[in-house]
Amino acid sequence: MMTSDVVIVGAGPYGLSVARHLRTVKGLEVRVFGEPMSFWNQNMPAGMFLRSNWTATQIADPDGRLTLEAFQAATGRRFSLPVPLDDFVQYGLWYQSQAVPDVERRIVMRVETDSAGFRVHFADGEALATRRVIVAAGIASFARRPAEFEGLPSELATHSSVHRDFTKFAGKKVLVIGGGQSALESGALLHEAGAEVEVVTRAPHINWLQGFVSKALHHRMGKFVRHLLYAPTDVGPAGISQVLARPRFVRGLPRTLQDKLRKRATRPAGARWLVARLKDVPLRLKCSVASVSVVGEKLQVHLSNGSVCVVDHVLLGTGYKIDVSKYSFLGPELLGAIRRSNGFPILKEGLETSVPRLHIVGAPAAWSFGPLMQFVSGSRYVSRALCRSVSGREPIAPRAQ
């Protein structure tokens, strides 16, 4: 049987960054399994832009060499804020080629415990023994589909995460459910693809980020005050941003305060640059779906305000609900041993679960370490924390070749 010191399940920004950092530990064998950047490349629509700032869009590496600027210099690609999705995907693939060129594109079917640690089983029937497993499997498994839409055929209702191309909706009537970035940007992209779109949200208003007032304040307050109020990680409003940039501190706060901070920092919101793109898209506020029925080849959607919409398709921009039991590769016995709270794993220092040497990183770590874990900018803290947990020291930047 094959063996390894560390197995990382997943090759997105977190999996790649963690691997890059752990490989600075002398003598440690680290193997990464998964399709690099697959969620970003397959589960997000072409034409999308990232909402985070320039610094927060970087994937962490020990010596700060694999930056967006370095990627542009190496490839000749040119882009600025907001960063286009396709450019970020190419940046992630470039990062992988530089930092973890030996990613193994194999499907992990099951992870289970054994006497030496863990056994990882693959789709091809092979298995691997390892002392430590780091789950960096992303959020694709957690797509939230409201109960009203369960059982409906994909021709009539889908989650926004299953679409890469919206051009097939040209000339069709589409109802988008949700008031966050995913729903609002999907609405804009559908409209630009030639669909007749309407967005429905329960919220009484849309929360627009980077509004005109905050922009003016940013220009007037100067760099020192801006840096004092806003951390480069770019998660949360003024002041709160600096708190959330320190996950070890957040972890020590009272549970009720942690929950409030997480809710405030991740509430549904849209980037201000979407406003102009949505000027011809109706936004129906304070409205929810009461019931749904199939009428011929269309959907009849009854809304809470008494109105009825007959549409060709409903797009669910309803986000994600973390529940690690939906990671199908976690065996029942292993899953049962993981302490959880409302679907989130309860993690110790080093993002370790209640199962020794089993770590879970990325969005599932948000309950324990705060909402920074839901964003690419959290990769720096996570990677360094795992280095400390595994080797007892900070990562050492590789020497330049």
C-alpha cells in the first residue's frame, strides 16, 4: 500500500496554499489530491468578477513570491479590480504549476481511520495510508436548495453553482431567488446574455458594498486611518475588519459575539459596481416564495405578496449551508467521531477536529475561527497555523533558486 505523511483532499486555493507551506517542513511528504481550481472553474459563471480587493485575492505562499503581480509579469495577462473570475482561475492554475506541480488528479472516494492513522481510498480501487489528513474540499457539496424546489427537474430550477454559461437562457424568462452577490451578479449576467430577468429577495433592501459615502471617506481619511480601520484581508466593515483578520483572537471571544460578527460580515450583499448593470433588471424586495408548481414546460411561482410569476426557469442564488456530513468521502465512523455544531466541525488549534490529526480548512472552519475562513484571504492564517500544528514552528520561506 502507498503511504504518505500528509494527504490533502482538495486542490483549490486552500489546498494549494497549505501544501506549499507544509512542503517547507524538511522531510515531510505531502500529497495533494483533486482537480486544481475545479470549483472556481466549473461552478461559477464565466464573466463573473471577484468582490474582494487586490491583496485579499492573493493565494498565500511562504515567501510572498506567487502574487497576482508575479502572475501578470510571468504570463503577460493584464487586469485590475475587480478581478475577473477567469483571470483568477488562471492565476490559481499558475500558482499550482509553480508551488504544487505534482497535484494528483484522482478522486478520493472514502477516508477512514485505521490503526496507523487514516486510509484513503480512490475511485480506481487503490488505497493510501497516512498519519494525517487535511480536508480542503471547498463548498460545492453545500449548495443550498430551498425545500420548495426539491424534486423539480433541472430544466426548470437549478442552483447558481451548476452554471458556467448563461447564454442558453437567451430569450427565456428567468426568476432569480436571492439578494447576495451570487444572485445579483447572476441576474446581471443573465440580462446581458439576453434573458428576461427578475430578482426576488426577502430582504427589505439590497446591501451594496463600497457605497458612495464609504468611497468618499476612503479618499479623505488617508492611508494611515484606512489601514487602521480595514485589514488587508478585506472581510467585514470598518473596525470589525481588523478583529476578523485575527482568527485566534476571534476564537477566544464569547460564542454569541462570534456569531454576531460572522453574521454581520457575511450578510447577503452586492458589490456597488453591479448597480449600473442591474438598472434594467426588476428587483422585487420583501418577497419570498410561497409555493411552486409545474405548468406544462414552465414554473408557476406564487410569491408571499400574492403575485404569481410564470417563468421558464428559476435560478437559486441561495448560497451555501455548511454541513460536513455532505462530504461523501468521510466514512460514517469517522464522521460520527467529529464534534459538530449545526453542521460545522468544532476545531481546535491547527484547525484540528476532535479526531486527532484530521484537519478541515476553508469555509467549514468559520464556526471556530470566524468568517475569514470563507475567503481566499484566510489561506495565510490557515497555512501558517497548520505548519505550527504539524512541525511546531512557522513555515520557512524556500530559498530562491
